[in-house]
Amino acid sequence: MDFDIAVFLTQDGATSGAIYALLALALVLVFAVTRVIFIPQGEYLAFGALTIASLQTGKIPGTLWLLMGAGILAAAIDVASAVQHGKTKRIPSTLLWNVGYPALMAGLLALTSVDKLPMALQVLLTLALIVPLGPMIYRIAYQPLADASVLVLLIISVAVHLALTGLGLLFFGAEGSRTPPFTDGNLALAGFSASAQSVWVIASSLTLIIALYFFFERSIYGKALRATAVNRVGARLMGIPTAMAGKLAFFLASLIGAFSGILIAPITTIYYDSGFLIGLKGFIGAIVGGLASYPLAAAGALLVGLLESFSSFWASAFKEVIVFTLIIPVLLWRSLTTHHVEEDE
């Protein structure tokens, strides 16, 4: 391996690591706030890539039907709960968000030539279709069992993953999709050449990470999420609704996942089930951070990206094996250095 190849592999690993870092941060956020090991995080990435690819070909993306179906189901649950508890004043706002918003998006897509829109508007439309799925999925699958054990919530995550993967096959088919790069060509940085798309991915990921940092440090909702992550019972006693915190955590997770899918779509062909493998690599980064530390999770994800890139050069047939083997020494080290604490009933 000469120096030029090492630079190319490092660039490729940093690009992949930036995507894995975003997914790792989302996984840490969701687990810290809700105790959910969110296996379907990768599905948001796949839906983001496939949705923007559908928009660019002038097709109505299948995520619109998923949004409408999830909205109707979430609205039915909320309306039934409101009637049961005598809080019927919430019904109009519930119907407006869960039913009215998907209907508005359907009308907008039907009346607009989305393939002729600028890419920036296509990105916004993609986010508008996918991001609301986060709170809806939380309301349907997780909120009714929010106080269950971590194992039960993990089983629910497996079920949600299988359901979303099947729906992805139904709505998008088995064919993969790839989008044009944001910017063609290469850029010269400090005497080295880097693809413009890689620079877009790394810069956008860093921008989103910095934005999340300021959100948690400066905004009242970010501080509420931090409080819930530190102590759920204490946050509830201080008047922070844990249901709101859970929906907000899933909202951010879906935003990060969809945005990651938009970034990765020009780099690799994405299929309906591609998100699972990519999400697992982000999960390894989150495990390095102990599902608690955001900086360690981001560093671990970057390590996964670099390890994957160099493994593909030295032993491409065993690339995935080498990457996933990384989790063994991490878990062994944590098991030896962390005191076991019984989960609260």
C-alpha cells in the first residue's frame, strides 16, 4: 500500500464514518431518553435515500402511503385515549397532525412536478415525508409499553424493523436506487484531492452534529431531553412529560436517519433492506460509547468507517466479519470494567 492509496482509503473511511456517526448519535439519543435499542434506525436511512430517488424520477414515493397509514393508526389510538380519559379537546389537533398533514402532503405531491424542483426542495420534501414517521411510530409501538423492560422494548424494535422492511419492499420494490451527486468533480484540499460528494457528506454531518450540540445546550426542549435521559422519574416530577420526550427523541432520530439517507444516496446504491446493515455499523459505534456518551459514539463510528475501508483493501471477502468482530473486545472490556446494576422495576 502506497501513500496515495492510504489517503484514498482514509477519505472513504471518513465519509462512511460520518454517516455511521450520525446513526450512532441517534441510537444513543433514543436509548438514553426511552431505553429503546432502536434497531429500525437504518430503515429511516433507506427510506430517505429511496424517497428522494423516487422524487427525482417524478414518482410518488411509497413513504407517502406509509405516512398516511401510520397517521391514521396513531390518530385512532389518540382519539380512543382522549375519549376514554375525557380529554376530547385534544381530538381536533390530533386529527390535524396525524390525518390532515399526510393529506396535505399527498395533495402537494399530486399537484407538483417534483422531478423539476431544485434539489434543495426535493431534500425538504423528503424530510417532510419521513421525519413525522418517528413520533408516529413511537406512539403506535412504544408509548403504550414505555415502562416495560429493556428486553421487551428490544423485542418490539425487532418487530418494528421487520414490519418496516416488509413495507419497504412493498412500496419501493426489490430494485435499488441511486441519486446524482450534489456536486460533481473533485476538490483539492491541502494538496490532496477529495471527491466533492465526500466533502458534502463530512461537512453536512459535522454541521448537523454541531446543530444538535447547540440544541441540547441552549434550547428548552434539548434540556428537557437531557433531563429525561439522566433521570426519567425526576424529569417527570419536574413536569417534563416523558411521552413528549419520547416523541421528540424519535423525531430527531427520524430526522438524522432521513438526512443520512439523502447524504449516502449518491455514494452507493440503496435497497429496501440496506438500512439494516448500515444501522448495525452505527450501532457498533454506539456500543463503543456505551450507549451513553455522544463523543465516544461518534469516535467509535469513525473507527468503524476507517476499519471497514482498510479491511476492504486488505481482505475484502472478510470486510464485514472484521468490522463486526470489533464489538467483541469492546463488550469484553466493558463487562470487566462496569459494575452490574439491577434494572429498576
